[in-house]
Amino acid sequence: MKIATFNINGIKRRLPNLLDWLRTAEPDVVCLQELKCTSAQFPRAAIERAGYHAVWRGQSGWNGVAILARGAAPIITQTALPGDPGPEQARYIEAAVSGILVGCLYLPNGNPQPGPKFDYKLAWLKCLSAHARRLLRTGIPVVLAGDYNVVPTAIDIYPTTSWDKDALVQPAPRAAYARLVRQGWTDCLREIYGEARVYTFWHYLRNRWQRDAGLRIDHILLSPDLARRLQDAGVDKHVRGEPGASDHAPMWAVLNGSKARIRASRR
């Protein structure tokens, strides 16, 4: 099973990019963020013609999350993060797909910081951590995938000081992400790539894509039973370089059918 996450940054504008990637990458499950459309505007017909069932929660102008699945219809279990202090914002959706519970999330950016938006980011992380702990206790295979808007460590951002005051790299959200992972989750890209630098986001400004001045803010976390099945993970970096692209590239993880794990070398 190939599970992917992709901040599409406007699904109406970038639908051709999404459909091209679905056709070539053939993921089985996809978590999308930043739909930037209402629920009624979601391009369900085009997604279905591409061979995918979908569940989604839209929001006009910003936010919005969706889960796509090939060969199986997702069964919704949550349409918002339990305890979310801003439930009007479409940032979380959760569904059962082929025996796995998939949580798709779009964590608040938190800028400018300090301030109310940064406080909301930290509160959202606290709610996510509590919900993640409850999910682990159920013993159900779980994936938490999406745009976390957290750069976990210094190796997850290109060498620079220009982001030092940004909410994505502050100690508090980094510590919250680390605590979340320590519950027993496996960060797929870091598990496969070790200490190598790998990015999922390149800002449109200052030629950051052309300079490979990227950040790793999109993450797929696996519960322990699924982590034992982790075979490979990666980023479809070329998608970021296509005309009209999102500022994110899709990242993915492949789970095999057994409990044995084949570790891919990315050194």
C-alpha cells in the first residue's frame, strides 16, 4: 500500500497537476491539504474519473482537507480534530480505508509569532497529541499524514538564518512534535533517510526552488504495527518543478503486506 500526503495549495487551480501525479505515481491513499474551496466546489467527478473515491471538508478561500482512496471508499470517522479550539477551520478529517485509520491534517501555520495565531498552533498541537495518544491505545493501525507546519530539527531546513523568527522553526512547536513522535509514532522520511537532508516545501520567493532551499514540513507518522511494515518512503520532488505547481511536493510511504520491514538506503 502506497500512502501519500500532498498540500495541493488550491485544488481548483492545480487540479491538472494533481491528476497528472495521480496517474503516474498511483498512490493507494492520498491526504490533501489546502483545498481552498468550499465542500460544494470539490472536484469530485474529476477525482472519480481518475479512479479514486474521496471524502473531504472544504472551506472557502483557505484550509480544507481530503482523503482519496483507490479501490475502496473511505469511511469517515472524524470531520474535525477532537477538542480543536477553532472548529470552524477545516483542518482535520479522518477515515477508515482498507483496514487502516487515516488522519489527514493541516496544522496551523502560526505566523506571526508571538501572537494569537501562534497560540492557536500550540493549542492545536496539544489537541493532536491527545487524540494521537487515544488512537494508539485502541491498537488500530493508524496513519497521521499531512502538512504539520513544523520543521522538526535543523537538518529539516536548508542552512539559513532567514527563517529564525518564523513559527515553523520555533522551539515550542518543535518540542511538541518531538513529544508526539515519542508516543510511539514513526516518522517515515526520517526513518528511511536517516540524517540526510530531504525537503517537501520550497517557497515561491527568492528562487528557493531553484536553489533547493527547502523545508521538511509534510510528515507521515505510522503507528507501531504499521511501522513494522514500512518498506520505503520518499518525496516526488519533480512535481514541485512543474508549471503551475504547488509550493509543496507530494511525499509518500510504502507499506508491505507482512510485518517484515525492508529498510531502503538513502545515504
